[in-house]
Amino acid sequence: MKINLLVLLTKPIPLNFILVTLHRNEIRDSKLEKLAIAICQIAKEKKYHILWPMHPNKIVSNIIRNVLTNQSHVM
């Protein structure tokens, strides 16, 4: 699901959103992948949506994008 961030920020954000800012360059590979999987599972079970800005580093963002692909509750 693609969301225009400017549109999102001009409206009240519902309480069922989680903003994730986990994008440290030092946390890579399996650690980052495991954290992303766990966050997605928790959000899905609890019926929360995730707003996850992507890190500009392609290595970090690719790891996260691979986990988030086809997750309907992630923006």
C-alpha cells in the first residue's frame, strides 16, 4: 500500500498506528530482518498498521523491504 506522506500528515492519525524508526546502519542482516519480522507479526496480531520510513542506505532499506513486501498493514 502506497501512502502519500503529505496527505497522511494533514489528517489525524488513528491510534492503531505504530511509527517504526528502526533503521540503524549498525543493525544489519539477520538482526534487522528478525526485528522487522517480529514487528510485522505483532502489528498483524494486534491489528495495528505500521508506518516505517525507509533508511536511505540501500543495504538497510532492502532488508526491511524484503520483509515488508506483501504486508497489507505496512505503509
